[in-house]
Amino acid sequence: MSDNDNKQQIAETFLLGMRTHDWSVLRKLMTSDIVWTLPGHSRISGEARGIDAVIERSRIIVSYGLTFDLKHILFGFEGVALFLHSTATHEGKILDEHLATVCRLRGDRICTIDTYLSDPEMVNVFFVKAPTDMDQRADYTAPGAGMGRRAFGRSAIAVAAGASLSRSIPGQQRSGATNIVLVHGAFADGSSWSKVIPLLERKGFTVTAVQNPLTSLADDVATTRRLLEQQTQPTILVGHSYAGFVITEAGNVPNVTGLVYISSYGPAEGESHDDVVKRFAPPSGISAIRLDEEGFLWIQRAKFHEAFVHDVDPAQARILAAVQKPVAKKCFGTQVGIPAWKAKPSWFLVSTEDRLVNPDLERFMAKRMGATTVEVRSSHASPVAHPVQVADLIAKAANRG
């Protein structure tokens, strides 16, 4: 094993210990006199000296429900740096932080950890100080004011300057998943997966369908992430139609190992639904959509069959029309952030007879994502019209197909 391979293994094991709360793993990685410094004046800030203090800090951090999305590993002469994106919601407060954790090594063990934050004030607010926290301990020293963004930039440059190699995390490596989370699109709810769910369950998966409010992209992402937090095993996240935007945002959590887009959208950073649909001519079914006085979009009932589910028998189409769930128009104008498919493998089912999303737009987005793609002669409602093909693609994404 090369020196950099060894450093990468140490970095990934450190992150695994944090994600799984395996303190015995972390203890084996650290020297007894390890020191961890972290800027700011929150309950986790300052200098934690010794392995017990470092483990205690780790326990506090993960107790807030943080996710750790690894972006890069950088290798230096004396150690290794992890560039991370951490997110969490706790007691109504939201954390969305980019950070660098620099681990210096003594032999094969971490002897110092220096963490650099992009927004120390956000961390201060999120990890609010309590009177009985770590700063009262003899092995813990609180620092002065936190580092600002410029200081973070200088530190990051210094880390990069000392690095011998930067290695991106291989997002296209597949890992087996036991859980499937299905996210419905516009004009539908979780029951739109009713034909797909039993097929996946027969393959041995634990399947959960989200019931999103369709009131805003942020609301839908938050609802989806709440369900993802309940998944204790690796999970494939699947989105139909508008839910492509939802899973692109919500999929940036560690337990999601792959994304599947079904007759859907795969937006890039900064794109909204209203942006991407301008790339190709609108399909014929768009004319069936109307806007009500409250700002919600509906498919006219008389046109629902032809626009949404033309390859489903009329009786079933009438039921789908009767239970359709409207979507707030503002959902379509909201831009997405960093797309999960940039760092995770993706699969895409193109509906070649889609009358609500131009099939050429689906092909364009699938190619841009580098997704494994299949085409099915289907209406927009492929989970209803072609559940076998949909389930097969999801199973392949989970390495069970």
C-alpha cells in the first residue's frame, strides 16, 4: 500500500467512525495525546486535548444529527485533509457548512486535528454554548473569536499548497443498498408507486414512499430528508417527474448511495424547472395544465388521461385524475444547489412517449449526468404504466438486479 493510499484509508476510517458513532474505531486511529482545534465560541469550539476530550467532542457533534458529505481528500507531507459539506437541522436551527478537517499523522495515527470553517458564526449559533459543556473541562481550552471566510480561504490554500495529491472521491463506485425511498412527482402522491413497491419488496428491499406536500421545493426536500434520516442502511433514492429536483437536493446525505430518475429531471446547480424546460420544445400535454387562484397547478380532469397516462386504461386514469395532488407553481421556479448526482452514481429511465416532459430533454439531462440510461415506450406515468421496468432499473441501481 502506498503512503497516500494509507492516508486515504485513515481519512475514510475516521469519517466512517463519525458517521457510525463507532468510538472504538476512532480511538484506534488516534494518539493518546491528540489535540483537536476548532474555531468559534460554540460548545464544540476551542482546543480539545487528549483522546477522551476528542471523543467527547465527537459525541456532541453527532448528537446534533450532522451528515458528513465528503467532497475531496487532499494529501500532504505530514497528513491528510478532508473537505466536507455538513448539514443538519436541530431544534429549528439549520446548519449548512463547508469545512476542511486537517489531520496530521504520527506514524499511522492521528496526532492533531485542525478544523477550518467557512461560516464560524453559523456554527456558533447552531452549537450554542451550554454552561456545563466541554469548556469547563481541564483538558479543553476555548479560543478567541472564530475565523472568518477569508481566514478559511487562506487556510484552505495553505493546505492545498502542502498537498502532494488531490483525490476526488469516486462517486461512480456502487455499493449495495437494502433500502429504497421513492419520491412522487407533481399531480400525484405516494400511491403512484403502488405497483412498484410490491415488486421491490419481493426482491428483498425495504421500501418507503414519501408523501411530499408539493408546497415548495424546500418543503419537499425537508420532508424527504426526514424520511432518509430514518433509513439505517444504505439507500437508493428514486424520484419521478418533478421529484428529480427533490432528490437532486435531498440526496446529498451519506446514506444515499445512488439516485434513480424516472421520467424525470436531472438539474444542474443553479437550474430551476422553469429553466430546464426552455431547452426543448414543450410537449403536447403541457396545454392541459391550469393555474388556480391560490397559485397551484392542476391537470384538467378531462385531459388527464391523454396528457399524463395515455397508455393506462381509462378507468384507472379516472381514479388517478380524481386523486391528483396539485403542485405550487413556485416549486418550478426554485433553483437547486449542488446536485447529488455530481458525487453519486445515477440511473435514468426515459419515457419515449412522455407528453409532460420532452423525451429529448430527459435524454439530454441523463447524458449530462453520466447516468446509466434505459428507454421505455411509456407515458409520463411510467411507475403506473410500466412498473416492472421501473422496478428492474431501481434494483439494478441497488446491485440486486
